[in-house]
Amino acid sequence: MLDTCRRASGRPFVHQIIESVLSVSVVARCRITPAAKMHAEDMGFLRRAMNASRQNSFSETMTGLVRAFSGHFRTVRAFHGCRPASFEPYLTHGLLPLSRELLSQHAYSLFAGKISRDEADVLVAKADLSTRLGVIHFGTDPRAQISEYGHYLIDGPESLCRVFDGARFSERRERRRQLGVPTMIDCAVPLELISPERQANLARHVITAFFSEQSDIPDEDSWDNDCSVILESPLSPKNILGHFHPAEIYDAHGDGAPYRSPVTKCRWCAEWPSG
Ligand SMILES: [Zn+2]
């Protein structure tokens, strides 16, 4: 399993594929690049190192690196931040991509007695869910979700904001904050379920982390272990490793003060702890 927060465990393999795919001169040129100038999005540091070594096969090289990477790791450890009323549905159904049907059920039960099911369906049908529908979002570093963008943990799914974006916006937040417990679900996401483009994104992230560690001019602060993972299919309960409930969460609406969760244990904590 690839775990971007435990870099040492994957380092021997990354070292091996880099040595098998890249020439000695390219690796040496990468090492003299300051770590602060290495960016996984475009891998410009590798492209420049290859150009300087008169090697013009950047895209073929990247294809080789990604193929070796995907052939080695079967799963990636990734965390889904949420605020569920119960952990039990995850153990029964796993994690499901967002659908308008699921969201309408959620919207209806959240405003129980105040809106009809038909009204919930209409609100959900006209909500802009373009970046949310049909996917499940994960991040590989739980600390990033807790300390940088904790709103999923505090206020529940962002998709609900799209449904109640008018007069009920504040009421939706208040009702959602009364419901459930901030939860990080610890998962082993199979790489075969992740699109090739997103597998390449993960590979670029890991390879850039490796070179930033090896740089002659390191910069630990510039590197973020967190990498976004997006799944377009359900995740089976057998891929759930555990869960935990953070006590303090970054709150964008808290005027600098963190959100303090009143509940940090649930009845499933002992049975399904995060390792
Ligand atoms: Zn729990």
C-alpha cells in the first residue's frame, strides 16, 4: 500500500524505478534543483533536467514511471473526511459516489417536517453539483483535511450548500452542525479503481517527494504530503481500514479559533480504529 505520510516505506521502490528509468546525468541534474522549485503538477524540474541532458523523451519517460508505479502499488491509503450520524452504513455499504438520489434523501431528512420529499427533489435537481456528482473525494494526509480545510468535518458535505444556497443556507449549517460526529475514514483505495490520469497524478506526487528529499537544497516546508484522490465508483467496506474523530478542526468561519468537536468517540471506535 502506498502511504504518502510514511515516505520511508515507499522510498526503496521509488529509488529503484527512478534508477531503472532515468539516466545518471538526469538524476544528478534533478538533485541540484532546489526542492522549493519542484512541483508535482508539471514536473518541470524533471523536464528541464532531461532537456539539459539532451534527452527529449519526457512524455515517454513519464509514461514509464507511471506504469512502473501503478504496477507496484495495489492500493493507496487515503482518508475521507465527513460528519456522519453513524459509522454503520459505511461498514454495510462502503463509500458511495454522490448521487442526486442520495443527496435528496439527506436534504429531506435534515429538514425533517419542514420540506416535502418533492421539494427536496426539486432543490437537488437544480443544484450545481458539477464537481461533486458521481465522485468520492479523499486526501492522502488526514492532517491536511483537519488543519486546512475542515469544513466537511464540521458542516457535512459541501453538496448540501449547493442545495440550500438561499434563505435556508444558515439554517442548513446549524442543523448540520447538530447532526453526526466529525469523522476521518481511513481507506485502502485500490489503484485499479482510480482513473489513469489520477494514478499519474499520484505517481508525480510521490516521485517529486522523492526528489525533494534528495535535493542538495532541501526545503522541508515546501512539501505537502497530501495528494487528492478522487474515485468514480463505490468503495467496498473491505477497503475501510478504520476511522477516528479529530478533536480540533480548522474552522474557516471561526474567526481564527478552531472548532472543538464535542464527541471524539463512537460505539464503533474500539472495533474499527484507524491504525
Ligand atoms: Zn468512532
